Amino acid sequence: MDARSLLDARPERTFDLARGRDGPQGRFAMSYPADQPAREPSFVAAANVPSLEIGVTTARLVATGAATGGQFGLFRWDMTATAGGASPHYHRTFSESFYMLEGTVSLYDGNSWRDARPGDFLHVPPTRFHAFRNESGEPASMLILFAPGPPRETYFRELAERIASGRRFAPEEQTEFLARPDQYEA
């Protein structure tokens, strides 16, 4: 029997993380659903990662929600020294996490602003306010992870077009524009 057949035929089982072996569900047990469709691994060379110019920021769409079967979305956010950021907002249906690669970015966790530097991480659960901005005067880069993987790339493409055109929205248009991709301002 080949590996694919073994995966497709496996019954639901648990793995006891505390003991490091298959066994009865323990405090740290994980379940593996039998009905999860098999997906092929995917590789994208750096040269083939699509990018968007959003004002003075480059967004690299490393792994879109569509590419991961809706499991997550992963974007690299490269900001120039003059880049702004996102104002305080929240999402109802997905979490957002930030991992700093280079430079310093101010991250808002719903309570306070923190200067995040390479290696720093912030996870924001659904319905919690958050924001980010580059006020350092230096370029900065971070990874942004959305889970599960909503089609954020659609929102970012529309945002890039809007910024490039210089178009300003009336307040009700702005609210509608943000609500479609599950984004609500403070």
C-alpha cells in the first residue's frame, strides 16, 4: 500500500503529546480527522511570489488563503522608512499574527503600543483590536499570518488600487470597503 492510500485509509486517532506516542487522549492530545482531504505540498520560489505595491509598502503574498486551502495566509510586509501602517481595527472570523524580521515597527495589541524588533511576535485573536505602524524612520519588514486563511489578497489588491488612484472614500463607502474582508475600525 502506498503512502497516499495509508493516509486516506487511516481512522481518526489521537496522539498524546505529553507522552509522545499514540494513545488515549491526554491533557495535550491532538486529533487527526479521518475525513481531511489529502493536499499536495507546494513550493513557491522567491522569484515567483506575487507582490503588491501598497503606497510605499511592498506586500509579498507568500501563501494566500486560496493556496493553503483556507488554512492560513502568510504575507511579508516590507515597509520603507516613510511607511505608515494600519489603524486600530479587528476581524471577527480570523486571527492575525505579526513576526518581525528587520527594523522596528510599533504594534498595538489592543491595550498598548510596543516597539517590535527582529524576532518579536504578536498574536491577536479574532475580535481583538490591533494595529501597526512604522515610525522608526528606517525600513522594516515583518511577516503577517492570518488564520484561518481568508482571501486577504483581494482586500490588499483593492487597497493598492485605491491608494495608487488617490481616490478618497466617503465614510459610508470606507465602512463598506472594510466590512467585505471582515475588517472593522475602532
